[in-house]
Amino acid sequence: MHRIDTASRAVDLFGPGKHGFKNGDPLSGDPATALNADWFNGIQEELAAAIEGTGATLNAASSTQLLEAIRALAPPSFRNLLINAAFLVNQRVYVSGAATMASNQYTLDRWRVVTNGQSVAFSADEIVAPAGGVEQVVEGSNIETGSYVLDWLGTATATVNGVLVAKRGAVSLTSGSDATVRFIGGAVRCPQLERGTIATPFERRPFGAELALCQRYYEKSYDLAVAPGTPNAYAGASAAPTQNGALGAVVIGVRFQTRKRVTPVVATYSPETGTVAHMRDGTGTPSAISIGGSVGQTGFRAYNSGFALAANSEARMHWVADAEL
């Protein structure tokens, strides 16, 4: 790109070497700045390169392509209020197409199937919503009062707070009030709910950032690919030494990686058997667990409340913390 350089330019208008334009004065014989194809072509190609750099095709009918390109090329701005919108985080290890066993059962992180017995199928970056819908509740603390736009790809229909919304459709949301976005009866890819009235290209955030957003609502000690309650799953288990294995003397403290939305519901599991509310020592001795009133938004403590454990060993347990809406 270059500044105007025709003979009638306004020399150094914006500083040394920074020429500009002038209207001229016909009475004094001072000509207006002449334009040339070289300058116009430079401007055109600079703007086109930014738009085409996002993978978009120039569209003469659109007046927002440059704005969309700037937003798309900028670092992640978290403008998409939908979390796990690429459907890649699956801490519960939900199996595609598996029938749910309760209404509003969570499947992929932050997405719940509305109707008991229905399911959601998923593959790379896409889900197929059931007839009763799959939905996400957007936390009110992330919403400012104003206009928002919802966009997605695929054949599903959508509602926001129960009101039907078209693709690239506008909705009004209120600060502090949760918003429920539901997709019904069809394929969904790249869903995005963002502030404003213009739908921009889908914001794909790094997986680690997306996982951290999900962990505000649900977190587990297991490896990502291991379902809670899996037996003989030792990797990642929380542990504490048992110098004194007496009843109530073994305490395992847990600090969450992400502060929870509210005080979560915590479930614990034996790493060896997957038994709920149990820990095991190094010799395989089990004990029931009590967590009492120790659970907070940042962690909890658990102690052996069922049996004494072997001294000079190690107690281990897995856990899940659920603070979903």
C-alpha cells in the first residue's frame, strides 16, 4: 500500500513524506489532487486481501465483509457466548447416539438433551439435534443488555428463550438473565451467539481455552478420554499419604483447576473399582468417603469415614465436580 503520489498531491500533509489529498482552489490556480489507477488498485487489493484471507469470497451485495474479516483475523475475543460450540470437549465421555436417562441430561460439555430417552449424534464439529432439542444455557453474568445475533450452519431450527430465531436472526437479551439457546431436529455446525446485529465468521478458540471455559461448570480428575466411574483408572487420581490410617485420619485435599460457577455437587470414586463415594489405599483396602461441608468453589476435602486404611501407604480417589446450570 502507498500514499497518493500524483503531482498535485498535498505534500507532507500528515508529516514528512506523508502526503494527502486537497480540494484545490480554481481561483488561485491550485489544482485538486489528481487520482490514478495505481493508487486505487493498491487500496482495492489491500482490502480484498484482508477479506479473502479469511477464506471468504468478495460479495458486491455485502457492506460488512471488511468488518467480518477484521473480527475473524483478530486473536480470540470470546465474542461467541456459546461454549464448546465446536463440540470437541466431552468430559463425560458421552457416546454419540446414546439415549439419555433423564430430562435435561448433559452430554457433550455444556450441551444437554431436553427430552428423556432422546439422544444427540455427533461427529467432527457437528451434532444432530433430536426432535425435542439440544440446548445450552448461557450464564447471565456473561450477558449485557442489548441486541445479539444467532447464527449456525445446518438444517436444525433454533429458539432463544423459547422464541423461534432464523439464521443470523436478532434477539434481545437482558444483563444478568440466563439465556437458553436450543437447536431442534437437524444438523448443527458452528453455532454462534454474539453481541451486535451482524453475524461474523465462527470463532474457533484453542482447545485448552475451551476446556477451561467448560470446567467452570464441570470438572473431573480422570483423563479426558476416561469416563467417571471407570475401574482400574489410576491416572490423575487425587492422593494422600496414610502415615496414620485410622478412621477419619486420612484426608485428601483437592484444588480445582477452575473456580466453579457455584459450589458444585461433588462425587468421588474408587480408582480401582469405580465404586461411588470410596477411596482405596495402596493395599486395595476400601473405605467410604465423607466430604461433609468442605466443598467450595475452589476445591474440597475428603476423609475415610468407613474403615481404617493401611498405615504408611497411600489413599487414592477420583472425583467429579458439577456446577452446571
